[in-house]
Amino acid sequence: MNFKLNMDSYNFNGDWEFNLKFPFLSKIHSDYWKENKRPTELQKILEAGYIPFCINGERTYDPDPTESQTNAIQYLINSEEEICQFLFHAFIYEINPKHKEWFDEDFWIPDLTAFEDLGKLARINSINVLTEQKEGYSYVKINFDYLGDVEH
């Protein structure tokens, strides 16, 4: 697969931790996460359309991310809407049913009809591009707060 890197939203400048523009993924948060709290730094970052982002480093003499890490970043940027759809289906068909199975409750799970509703259920915290890779792409870890785990 060949991807063209959107240079407006990412250009490696030596920082391994930064905020990266993701107009769709950054919307996975809602007023629930703000209730009775002052705005946090994370909320400000998400509301501006960015997500805290970290490229995990390897112990090498190369000061830049690996090619597989750059490929993963390109994929994330170019496939953001598809990733949101995947996450939507993962919450609906995998995560929520497992939570119900483990805790025997689902009364608190809001109705979700599209990925735009995910903020009712989860809040994205950060994205990490890992050093492990397969077929030229590094693995990616997307970290969330999940409404079902607020009390657990």
C-alpha cells in the first residue's frame, strides 16, 4: 500500500511526543467526561481537534522513527474515518457485550447509532505507535477511558 503523508497534520521534527490533528478521532469525547470538573488539558487538546500522540522509540542510532512507524502514522491519518467505523463496531459488538458478560449489567450503555456517538461511551486519551511491526506497519495502541470502567 502506498500512502501520501498529509504534511499539514504531521511532519516529524524530532519530537517523539506531540499532539497530532485528528478531526474525527478527537471527537470521541463528550460532556460526560467534563461533568463537575474543570476543563482539563486533555479536553482542551481534544476540543481543538488534536490527540496526544507518542512514537515509541527504539534503542538505535537512528534519530528518526522507523519506516514501519512512519507507515503506521500515514495509515492513521489517511484512514481516520475507517478507523472510527472500526472502533464503533468494536465497541458495539466486542467491548460492550464482554462488559455485560463480565459484570452482568448494561443499563448504562447509551444508544449508539454511528461513530459520532462514541463520545457518549468513551473518551480517547492518546495514540501510541509501537516499535513492534508486521508487514511494514508498526502496531498502534489507542488508549480510551470507557464509561463502563469508571466505577471499576
